[in-house]
Amino acid sequence: MARTDIRQLEALTAGVGTATDKALEEGNGLLHLAPTWVPRSFLHPGYRLKLDPRDIHAFGLERGGIDERWFGSTTEAANEGRRADEGLSQVISGDQRFTLRDAVAERGEALIGERMWREYGRWPVYSKFFDNMGPIPLHMHQGPEYAAKVGCEGKPEGYYFPPQLNQQRNAFPYTFFGLSPDTRKEDLRQSLARWHDGDNRILNHSAAYRLEPGSGWLVGPGILHAPGSLCTYEPQWGSDVFGLYQNVVEGRTIGRDLLVKDVPTEHAEDLDYLIDQLDWEANVDPDFKANHYLEPVPVGDTAALGYQDRWVVYGRVAGRQWFSARELTVAPGRTCTIVDPGATSFIVVQGEGSANGQPLKSPTMIGFHELTHDEYFVSWEAARAGVTYTNSSSTEPLVLLRYFGPDADPDAPEVGAHRA
């Protein structure tokens, strides 16, 4: 595939609506997206995002290594010292480039559907790969009540571990979730009070689960979790709020500023406030795995037709479907047309072919400034009309992951459906 230096592409300053119309027409309802890379200064990249290893610190050494790639994002990354538009997906159309957020602002109903545009006025979800060598610090994402206090929205999230990106499991393929049922709030208060005295040993109060490629989890806001070292596909609500509750991870120290990043200044030293942010009952749930663990659920019995579509992230948080995700596999040499419940963003994780005539190819290695043909945003109109996927390989399946916005499909399964 020819490579294009996206630094040479013209940045649009006006006419985004017209440019979006042109891109949709040329893409048969699909918008071609450039890779969106995000670093995290407090984490250690896992080197499975297919980013050229020479570009891991492309944002600068002080910003940390790149360990995330965001998909279909209209959400800015909440990183200290971030670049303008960091975390925002970019639409590529010929020699023009503009953010997906601007495109949605100009053509909201056509891109995301009338209902979602009316309710949110934006694309309210996004997904990412996060990829780390070891575990992420135990943390949580605030719920709506506490996020609103700092002008943000709460964030539930889901996980799926694509087998194609997890041949190497890295250093710690286990995730700590929640708290042991006998944990007291006083136990956490003591851990947080020891922040500057060495390891606060908060993991003593949690439990780890072994992670398996091809499975996943659904995690609501206010639940403590320390994701392990599998490369993870993560559909989530469009907010980057969080608080890190663990101060030492694999010998690396975590600044207390990351504990209170999204806490009102007047509560930064209030340990009771920090504990009240947690969904306590969900954290100490003795049936935590049964209420959060996911395995793929087929959408239908279509293997004989040359493809298989499966739900990989599904279920409700606080009674609501915030997002969902599917994995589509098209057999070698086969074609299928998929009618989706709403707009979606997809990433190709294996193989090559086309979608509505647009080229698809899972790359081997990506330079920081290079374009790929593995990521697209599918407009609501195109999704409802049906997208035709063709696998051009005679030997290898074409596999892609795609996610949907809130309440997209009332027929999506509930947590535990894989056991039926």
C-alpha cells in the first residue's frame, strides 16, 4: 500500500460540511480515518499496536510512550501538556484533512442519525486499543454525579481482547477488578492516607482474574480496576475522566495529582470524598465475575453464508446500554452485506479486502505520520442501508471490530448471555 505523509495534507479551516459531503460520496457512505495515537506518561507501551518502534516516543520523551490508538473519536485526550486535537480522529479525503468532531458538528443527522444527534448533539462514544507491557494502576472513572462537578461526563467502558493482537501476552495478563467482599471503607482510607509513605498496598483489597484472548468485560463507572497486559479493544463513553488509586506499580511511582485529576480542588485532600466517588456495592459484589464477564455471542447462524458476526461487548450499566461492539469475520474469497443498527466505527485486525468498494488492509507496521486503510467511520445512512464487505484473500479471513453508540440495538444480549 502506498504511504502518504499526513503532515503534507492540507488542514481545512472552512467548508467542513462540504468536505464531509464529498468524502461520504467518494467513500460510498464511509469516512476514511487516519490513525490517532495517544501517549500516557505513566505507562509502559506494550509494542503491539503495529506502530514503528522508532516512533514510540514521537510526542517527545517527556510525554511518555504511545500505548493507545483511538478509533472514531470526537473526544479529546485529557493528557497534561497535550497537543491540540490530541485524541480526535481525523478524516482524510484526497488532500484534505479535518476532525471527525467537526464533520459530526456539520452533518450530525446524516452521520450519526437523527435520534442520537437530537439527544447528544455529538458522537458520544469512542473506542481504542490500549497496549501495555505490564499492568495499569488500580483506578476508576467517575460516574455522572462526580464527573459533573468538574464539568465532565462519567465513563463506563467495555473490554475485548482480540486474539490477533495478543500472540504475546506481555508481563502481567491478569486484571484486578473491584474489592474483596469483606473490604471496609476504612481499609481504603488507610491506603490513600499512606500515599507518600511508600506502596499504599491497595491491591491487598482487590482480586485478579486471568485474561483470555477472545473474551471481555463490562465495567461501570466507580469500579476500581487495574487492567492487565493484554492488548485491549475498549469501547467506552466519550469522556477521559479518571482517578488513579494505586501509587506504586512495578516499582514506578504515581503522582498524587493523578488521583485527584478530576476532583474539585476543595476536595483534593478529602479521603472520604475520594472513597464516596466509588460505586461501593459494585466493587464488593461477591458475584463480580458473573455480573461483568463477557464471551462472544453470535448474531446469527451465518457460517454457511461465508461470514460470522458476533457480539463481543454488550450488556447494560445501571440499566442502560451505553455502547456495544461486534466482531465480523468474512471467510476467504467471500462477500457479505451487513445492515447495522446505527453508525459505527471499525478497525481491521486481520486480512484485506474492501468495504463498499473502499480498500481494507490490516498493516504490518505503521509509521507515526503514515496513513493506513484499516479504519473507517460508517455513517448512519450507510449502516442502515447495509455495507458490503469483501475478503480479497484466498487463504486468510478478514476480521474487523466495530462499535455502536448508546441504545443502538435493543436486541443486543445481556451480560451472561454466553452461558445460555
